[in-house]
Amino acid sequence: MTAASVNSSGTTDTATGTSTAPVSIASSSSAAAAGGSVINVSSLVSQLVAATQDPQQTLINNQTQAVTTQISSLGTLKSSLSTFQASLAALDTPSAFNTETANSSNSAVFTATATSGAPVGTYSVTVGQLAQAQQILSGELASNGSAVVGTGTLQLSLGGTSFNVSINDTDSTLNGIAAAINSADGNPGITATVLQGTDGAHLLLSSTQSGAANVIQVSETDSGGALNALTYPDPNPDPTAPNPDLHYTVETAAQDAQYSIAGVPSTSASNTITSLSGVTLTLIGQTAANTPASLTVSSDTSTIESNVGALVTAYNTLAASFTTLGGYDSSTGTAGPMMGNALLSGIENQIKSALYSVVNTGSSTYNSLASVGITTNSDGTLSLNSTTLSNALSTNFSAVSTLFSGTSGIATALNTLITQNLSSTGSISTNSDSLVSQENALTAQTNQLNSQMAALSASLTQQYSALNTLLSSLQTTSSYLTQAFSSLPSVQGTPNA
């Protein structure tokens, strides 16, 4: 037996000196009677293989667990940095500070909104008249909306857009004509409504488009037939009539808004005014004579303050992540999975260096986070004094903007730093790739070990099966000889003379 020797006490000595459980050997009589095996080969081989494999597999498993923990920790670090970086987007470019707000001194005259880049300042605004959409009401056309008016083709126009409406027997009533106008293809914005009065039914035509150019016109093609009463202006006026060219009265005139901003007069077909870049005015009423309203466009410091507060909160979350990954909890005696890791400490130090840097803002007063109200607590987190920040923004808005968003601004530097670390060639990806390679190598070791143990199991099974056969044969021979000797006649001794 080259692989191992077996003794009756159950100790098996392999080439590595590994001890096994006692080997089961059948009694002579039972083995002989059954012609069975002497050694439990399957159990023995299983124990020998396990004794060889387990220490090696345990070492591989421990190494794999350590590598997996490091990979997971890098994922947590990457996620934390990405979340923090998202808070920088509202502060890391000069355009992020172009947040303006517009206010009206008289909301009964106009309201205002501003977008990024609107010119900061105060402007006088006067409103002479509001833009209106035309509305015209016909005379009495029928006794009621169900009465037949006539058939033919109407051509309606609003401003420079015209469309045709064919009136046949199915829609020849006043109600039908109104419905046909409303549903006609190409209608640019004329709404027809039938109004019932004590004198009969009238047709009300309303424009949805304001402005002096958007005038309603109606003509017909039945050569002065029944639809002629719907035309506007009247193509065949009666010179003796009070309004010889009209079949309608103007309820609301089509007119442009008339206004001025900073003394510059202008008109608009709409009451929504965008003539001041980045500012939208909505005209609501007229100003009294010699009493202009004021438009004030200013930097929206409340938004900036909110964005700075979000940055402080995001950094504190990142700092907590650094502590969880690389710190030590003395109360539980537990160390973070990246405690002592050079990558983690390097990134943490880089971020802190950027946060505590002094920036050339053109101001000796507002050139650091501390100068605008952001200070460090004893546990490494940040605190924001909103009053200090507000004062800084109102005193020197440009310096605060440069502090965060300038070429060497703090938010700009942090964004660049984190982008480098998170890139595909950055330090985190490099470390992650190395750990993944280690993990793959450990998986390959496990596969190789499994193959080796399968071969060892096959080899041992073959050897101990052969041994088992030999022992079984010897057991059978022993039993046979015992029986043979017992059947021999006993030899009687010769008595003495």
C-alpha cells in the first residue's frame, strides 16, 4: 500500500501525516459468511480527501472573502463620491450663479419671471393698454338656433390665415353653421357660438388670438343669398343704414398691448412680453397716468444659499461614509473594511485639501469656505452659518461665485478631482480591476483544487478497493482453514505400559 497504511486502532497515516477516523473492519466470521468487504472504502476515501482538501479550501475561501469585501467597499466609495459630486453641479460653473429673480412693484399691472442671465437692475414699466382678441356679434339671424339659415360656402379669415366652410342641408341651421365653423380644418382660432335673445338667435364669433392684426373677416359664395347676412364686413352696404358695412357689432376690439420699459415704448400682439432679455412680463392692467410700476431683477441668493446648504449636507454624508469604510469603532472593537487603505486615505485627504484651500477671488475677505460661513466641526463634518453666507452674497456676490465656480474654485476643483478618481483609468477603477483579477485567480485555484481532489479520490478508491479485495480473500481463506482444522480427527495418545 503506497498511499496509506491501516492499523486496527483506526489511525491512517498519509504522506502528509493526516489523521483519520477509525477504519471499519468486519469481523472474521461475518465477513467470511457474507463474503463481504473488510474496509468501508467510500467512507475512508471521503475522509482522506476531506483531510487534504479542507485546509487548502479554507485558505482560498478566506482570501476570497477578503477580496470580495474590498471590491464591495470600493463600490460603496464610488457611489458615495458620485452622490457628493452631484451636489457640485449647482455650484461648479459661473452659469450656476446666474440665478435671477424678477419682481413687480404692482402685481395688478404686471407679474414677472426671470431666467438665468437676465440683466440685474430696476426698470420703470408703464402699460397704456392691454392686448385684446376680437369678438363680434351678429344681428338677429333666425328665430332660434334650429331654424334654417341657408347653404353655400363661407370663407373665414383671422389675420393672414383663411379657411373655407361648406354649408349643406345637414348643417344649414344656425347651430349647424356654428358647429361647422368650430370643426373646420385649418381654423386658426375662430370660435362660433349661438346666443338666443328675446329678438331671436345671434352668432357670436370670438378670436383666440389677440392683437390688432388678428381681425375676423367672413365672406360667402352664394352670390348674396341667405349666407350673406353672416358676412363681415358687408360686401353690399346700405348707405342709409346706421352701420352700412356691418352685419356685426364689435363687442371687443382687436388691439395690441401698448407699454414701455425704461421709457422705451413698444407694442405687442400678446400680453406676454419678452422684449427684455431673460425676463418675461405678463401684463394684467394699465398703469395710472404718471405712475409707472417698477420691475426689479436681482440675483436669486436664496437659491444659491440652498445649493450651498445641499453641498454641506452632501459632504457630511460623504464624511460618514469615509468613517464607516476606514474608521475604527472603539465601542464595538470593529474596524472598517478599508481601514489603513492608502487609496481611501489619499482620496479623503485630497478632498479635504480642496475644501480648506484659499481661493483668489479678488477679495481678501471672501476667499475661503470659512469666510462665507462654512466651518469644520470636531468630528470632521461641516456646519453652515446661513447669516454669514447671506451677508457674503449681498456684500460681494461676485467673490462668492468665484470662490465656488472660478477656474480654481472649490466646487470646480472638487468636481475635477472626483471625475479623475471615478474615470475608467482612475485610481478606483485601477484598484477594482486588480481585485477582480485576484478574485478570478482564487476561483481558478478552487477549480484546480476540485480537479486534484477528484483525481485523488479516484486513485484512493482504486487502491483501497484492491486492498479490500485482498483482505476479503484473506478473510475467506482464514475461515476455510479454521473450518478445515476443526474437522480433522483428534489424535489419541498411547497409554503407558
